[in-house]
Amino acid sequence: MDIAQWVGVGSFALGLLSFWQTDDRRLKQCMLGFYVVHALHFILLGSMTSAFASGLSFLRTALAIRYSGQYLCWATILVLALFGGLFATSWIQVFSVIGTSIGTYAIFQLKGISLRLTLCLGASCWLINNILMGSVGGTMLESCLIVLNLTTAYRIHNSKSSSVNKIANDIDTRV
């Protein structure tokens, strides 16, 4: 396995750590390191479009930690579409642009379960990109991230259900 694939495996590990987080802010903070390594992985693979998309994902996630809003979200997607189109050397790379656009919308506009489910959709686009690019670590990563985001959405759902049930039980015992 060459250095690009080893960096991809490192990206895989950081991605798993990131998407295991149930707290939205902690998720975004962990994603920052993941995107740096992920961009390096794609640079080493020679896919500048995917590297650019990962770099822009870093920037948008850093911004989304402090800011939210539709204008920043759509401006980021516009920059991604423009520069993604300039860097693209193959039709395959459109999947990284679409996946990053979906992720951008999710990171800026959504929270909790809807955030995780929309990230699954973006991860599906990245999965296609990684399979077609021959990225072993990236393919492992996105496959696991889909499962992990679904699992985390379920964990969030259960924690909310547990809280509601606890409140209901507290009310019942008082009555």
C-alpha cells in the first residue's frame, strides 16, 4: 500500500472519531482535523477536485462552528460549484462536489438527527467518488460513516425518547 492509501486510512480513523459524536459542536470540531488529512489524501491521489472539496469542507465547518445562516451556506456552495468545475478533470469528480454541497447544507442548516441523515446522503456521493477514484481508505470511511451516522441518529433519538419517558414518569409519580 502506498503513502496515499496510508493517509486515507488515517483519514478513515479521524472520520470515525468525528461522526461518533452526538454533540453537534463537538462533531464539527473533530471534523476539522479529519478534513485536513482527507485533503492531503486526495492530493496524494492526484484528485485536486476532491482535495479542494475537502479543503472547502474544512473552511465551511470552521465557519459553521461560529456562524449559521442561509447566505453563508449558499455562498459556500456557489464557491464549491465554481471552483469544483474549474478543477474537475473527470466526470467522476462531480460526486465530490455534490457530496460536499449536501454536507455544506447540513452543517450550516441542520441539527441533530436531520443533520446526521443528510450527512449520510452526502457520504453516499463521496462513497461513489471514492470507489471510482480507487481510494481504499475513503471507500472504507464513507461506508462506515453512513452506518455510523445512522447509528448516531438512532442514539440521539433514543436519548431524546429516554428523556421524554423520564419526564413522563416523573410527572406520573408526582400525580
